[in-house]
Amino acid sequence: MEIKVKCYSGYVYAEEPRSFVWQGKELGIKSIEKAWQEPGKRLFRVVTQDGKLFELCYNEADDRWSAVELIL
């Protein structure tokens, strides 16, 4: 699902996501469990302030974010 993400951008865009809108509600990110890159993508496994686990993906070519909620 395509989403809007607020992120910290230092030397590159999308260096660290800080919050994102999911189902009409802004969710703050409590922690980043894992961050990695694949060709043309930046991925993050994050825990939100309310304890939910998500995988965020920034597609560099399309300049779009997507998210998937992961069930523990």
C-alpha cells in the first residue's frame, strides 16, 4: 500500500523514517529493527509507538513509499 512518510534525510534521502500515515492515522516510529538496501530500494523494519511491526520500502525509481504490516 502506498503511504506518506516523514523521514530524516542527511547525506541521502530516506536515511531514517520517523513517522508515516497508515489507514488515515499518523504513526510515530519507536525503533528501527533493521535497515537494508536492495537494487533501487531502501527497506526498513520498524516498530511503531503503539507496538506494531511494519516493513517500509522506499522505491527510488518511482519516488514512492509502501508499507506492509507484519503480524508477530
